Amino acid sequence: MNVLVIGGGGRCHAIVHALSKSTKVTKIFCAPGNDGMRDLATLVPIKDVEVEKLVEFALANKVDLTVVGPDAAIAAGVVDAFEAVGLRVFGPTKSAGRIESSKEFAKDLMKKYNIPTAAYQVFSDYDSALRYVKEQGAPIVLKYDGLAAGKGVVVAMTLEEADEALKDMLLNKKYGSASVVIEEYMEGPEFSFLCFVSNDKVFRMPISQDHKRAYEGDKGPNTGGMGAYSPVPAITEEDLDYSFDNIVVKAAKALISEGCPFKGVLYAGLMKTKTGVKVVEFNARFGDPETEIILPLMESDIYDVFNNIIDGKDMEIKWKNQATLGIVLASKGYPGDFNKGYVIEGLENINAQVYHMGTKYVDGNYVTNGGRVLIVVATGKDIKDAKENALKEVEKIKCENLFYRKDIGYKAL
């Protein structure tokens, strides 16, 4: 079978890698992909939002299955366009994808169907938003109501920080011209609960915890994620069962009731607060870097899993009983300004899974080509073991412009 993966970062490298292990897959294309996966997939120079070109390519190359990676492609309506010409595609429609692309849609859905989440208000006017923030006090959470590459959320610990974020979002239009969702601040351990969803059928994946802040001890600005690990000891089986029944299954059924049934990966970003597990956010696709941590644990053939979701079939997905931990190597300066083009040495010595997030292959060397550059994922019998293995391998990578956190997984240890 010919498979097309749409996207280009570490998440798509992990999906391509998982598909490459299937006995049913003969050829993998990735659009646009990245140089780090060129030994597994044929790279196609089409951007993930160039919908018509992607459809034309899939038809011309007799693609049997397409897997959509990034949020931007879902919001651009890639799935709708593929389905319209009879192509098999894994991912939600643009309408179902609003659970991620519009924070307001997601919050209203949760309110209507009684899915536990933080109290909130929506504003498009700076003055009234600031007034509300002053009434509520800090800490407070501000979310841009649209896609912002994982950077549209500010947890403001002071009123000054909140005001700064409101100016960015509503006056300076830093991410575009949408409204802002202002939420109560919640506290507790966070975890990512990804599930395969086919209308009202829901299949769990192992849970993980992402580290969003740039620096050790969870300091510094929010990033797209500096590393992750699985499992999450702070979350009990009881918490998981509650989250599955009262959050993910409820959300899947709510989307059917709203006339936009969901097929694909529904990602629930959850927090275990003093008053129970609540939703921080929903995403309509595989998380990044969670995918890189979770997919190496899958024992089932992922090609079958994707097809069963498209066809609405029952299945049992088998997972390894191991821990995984991944450490992201990022360009110095990320998530702010950074330089590219630094040579990366030592990759050939790594005895762990390396997924490329932002690299380029130039004159026989990989060089840095993004904010997050690589993620090194190691397994172990427990998190301590996986962490030791990951750190040992990361130290083999030499590059003068990369930094990483040595404390990934510290909350579990």
C-alpha cells in the first residue's frame, strides 16, 4: 500500500517511522516532510495547507491512505477535500477540528455537554477584557481563540503579564485577529490523554506528560514542548477511567450531537485539580512531542489502526509495558529568535530513537533548521531507567547552538 503523511516535524517523523514497521506498507510519501526522515519516506515539496496540490498528488500517485499530522492542515480542510474525491484519509473534518482551531467552540461545547473545565469568558475588545482580568485578579489564563503554533496560551501570574498578553492578542494582533478566552487559573499535575476516535468508538493510548517551559525547573517562556515521558505516576487508574468516560467519550458523543462527528486522534490536555480532573484544552490531532513518546510503545500495526478508525471497526490495540522519555534539543534563543545552519555531529552514535523536528541535510551533514531541532527518545523498565538512557544518548550529540533540559520527568521522580 502507498501511504501519504502530511506534515513535517518530529510528530510526522514518528508517524512515518511507525508506518515503516508495517508489513502492509510498501511506499511512504511525506509532504513536506523533513530531511531526517528521508531514509524512510519520499519527501514531497508540497506544504501541509496546499490542499488542492495534496489531493492532486494523492490521486496521481495512487495513494491508498493519507494521515494528516498538523492542526493547520486540518483547519485548512484537507480531510474534507480528500473525502470529496473518494480518497481514504485519517483525520477529522474541518468542522470537527474546531474543537482545537476555536477555543471558544471548545469551551462552549464543554459547557453545553457538562464536560469539566475551567470557568471562562470570551472577549474581542481590549478594554472590557482588561476590566474582567482586574475583577478576577491574577494568576489567570489567556488563550488566543485560534491556532498559534502552540504559543497562543499565556498563564499570567501578575496583572502586568496579563495586560501585556491582552495587548499582544487584541491590540497588536500578534497571532491574527480573533477573540481571547480568559479562564480561571487551575493547579495540579497535567497530563496528555490521546485517544483514537471513530464517531462514538474511543480507543485509549498510554498517557504522557509534556514539559512546556523552555528551561529547567519549568522556568522561562512556553514552548511547543521541551520533552515528555510516559507513564505518569501522579495519575491513577481511577483518574484515567473518569477522564475516559466523562471527558473523551463525552466529547466524542457531543461532536456527533453537534453534527460534526470526529474521526482521528482526539487529544485531551487534562489537569488533576483538587476538585477532580478537568480539561485544559482539546487538540484534534496527535500531540507533539507526545507522539514521539507514545508511538514507540505500540505493538499493533498502525496501518491497521488507521484503517479501522476510518471504517469504524472494533479493535484491540496492543502496547508495550515500558516507560519512554524524550528530550528535545532546541536552538539557543527558542522560542524567541534563533539562528539556523549549525552542524550537528554524533547522530550516528545514538542507541535510541531520534526524531527530526527541524533539521536540513547539507553537504553530508545535518544542520539546525528550526526552533525545536531533534528529540531523542529512550525506553526503560521505568521512568528513571528511560531518563538515564535518554540523557546518556543526548550527551553524544555535539552542536554549539543547541540546548536541552536535563530535568525531563522530574515530577515523576
